[in-house]
Amino acid sequence: MARIKIDYGIDLGTTNSAIARMENGESVIKQTKNLMDTLPSCVYFSKNKKGERALRIGMKAKDSVYSDAITALSKNEPPKECGYLEFKREMGSDKKYSNENMPKESYSPEELSAEVLKELKSLINDETVNSVVITVPAMFTAIQKDATMKAARIAGFKQCELLQEPIAACMAYGLSSEKKDGKWLVFDFGGGTFDAALVKVEDGILTVFDTEGDNYLGGKNLDEAVVNKILMPSLKEDYALSSYETTEWKKKALMDALKGPAEELRIALSFADNADYSTYDRNLNLGQDDNGEDIDLEITITKDQLIDAIGEQYQKAVNICKNLLERNGLTGKDLSSLILVGGPTYSPIIRDMLKEEVTQNVDTSINPMTAVARGAALYASTIDANINEAE
């Protein structure tokens, strides 16, 4: 039977994306083919020895980008750029991406985004999806919104409605009787960007009335801080790495290779006071140092070390929130709730900072990784589907 309402919501994120569907009145995340709630917003173009081209989307694409960095280090030669991340930042621009493995000369940010949307669409195998709500940052311009609509059309959606990400997040967190009216602060710390939005709730109507953010502050910056302040200094104590500091591709390849360990350590320290990492255990080849010695990382770090490394990045986000409140004549006491969006907000480090410096009313009741997609589906359940889903 054709759906009367749109019912599908997509969070098209800078680093991770997700799709949710209304099922029996509930917003349900549809898992990826490897049973994850989110899909890395990554596209990778490959070509085998026979010249056959293939497209990888999501985790396979992200793993391939990571593997390229490892392979470059092990072979001591510059890697080829075949995979792309964070192209959402370029939506609406004339940026072009090209490599020899592509089936055509180049791809635009909208075309790469469309590939992510197609992959999300493919996760639904019990009905055809023609209508969808896609979320966009509150600060997106008209040109960027048009680019998102174009990506949706390329992906094959016949009907697309856009929804601001802070509104979607608020809908996911719910408007209970206690939260019917008031002011909410949406703290959206994603993989690649940070956005703070003030949302007014009056009689159940949500309105974004001010925003602030940083397009170059996110989980990747936390990982870079761990690499630069903890992992690289540790390696430099044991290995001769002068060429890695003076040769740009070697520096970047080693940085990229160490981001995986950095992310793993950072996540582990969200739940423990110390964590360790060993390349021996993972058979990870980081290449050789300037003396021809194999580079191996074996390290244990504490939560205090992590705080020293990434605290500055989190503080930038907290300061943005404080400035946003100040210019609107508000304090943390005026907030009904501060809601969390994005994987890095799982960390007790940032949660404690927000409680100490912004407001005690920090809501941790919803999975911050999937809140936007779930909220988008809830919103989609209120909009008529103009396209027959059975067509």
C-alpha cells in the first residue's frame, strides 16, 4: 500500500549519514549492510588490473582511503587520491573531484553526495522510496540548499523536502509536556563541523532564532590533536622521522594512518581511565623510519593525557555556545535544555565541560549519532507524500 506521508528522513552528514523510517508510529534507524546505524559519507573509485571500475560507498570506501595511506607508507611512495570525504563542505561550489579510476572526467560535490544518498536508499529493500526529508545545517545558504536538492534528484528521489538539522534534533529529543515551551540549545559536534543553534519552542512550534559554528571543528580535529600531541611525539622518541616532517606526502600519509588509532583511543577513553594501542596486535604496517627500521606504535594513554590533548578543541565549541547565548542576552539558566548531536558528544569530557560552563540542563537521553535522522523521519511523518511510493 502506498504511503500517505513521506515517512523517510535522511541526515546527510559531513562525515557520517543515516536514514530513518516511520514504523508503527516510531522513528526507526535503518542499519547499513554491515549493521551500523550510520554510513560514512565517503566515496571511493577503484579499478582492478583488468581495468574494471567499481564504486565503493561508506565503510568500504573509508577503509580503502585508510588502506591507501598504509600502502603508501609500506611502499615508500606517494598515494593516489581515489577516495573523497567531507565534500558536503563544498556543496554549491564549482569544486570538481577527479582521478583516473572515475568512469567520467570529474564529479561535483552534489554528485558525490548523490552516491551517498543512493547507498542509503538501497538499505530499504521492502519498498521503493521516492519521497524523503533531507536535513541541512541551519547556516546553509540558498545555493547550498539548492545543491542538496540537486543531489536528491540525481539520487532518484522524486520528492524532497529540506529540514534544518537543529529542528530535526529537537524533534528527536521530543516535546514533552515539560518541554512544550522554552529555549533549547542544540550542540552539534560532528565529525567535521561544529554548529550551535538556539531554538525557540512555543506551543509546540520550533524556530531557530540564532546560530553560530565552525566549519573546521569536529571529531577529525580531535583525532589530529591526539596524533600531533600524543602519538607523533611518542614515535619520535623511538624512531628517526626527519623525512616525515620535510616530505609533505609522507607527513600526510603517516597522519592519515595514525588517525585510526587516535579515534580508537579517543573512543575507548570515553568509557575508561586509560587505553592502549599496539600495531603488533593489528598487523599494521606504518613503513620504515629514516634508518630503515620498521615503525611500530605501542602506547598506553590516560584520560588526563587525552584531556590535555583535545580540551582546547572542545573549549572552542563551548566558547561558541557561550558567545551565542551572550549576544542574545541569555544565560544557561534560561535554557530548558541543551541537547547533544554528533559522535564526539558521547565523551564525558565535553559533557562535564558543558555542565560546568553552560548549563546543568544537558540532555543525554537520545543517541546523538542518530538524533537528526530520527527527527527528520518524525517530521516526514507530518508531510503528505505527493508521489505514489508504489510507482
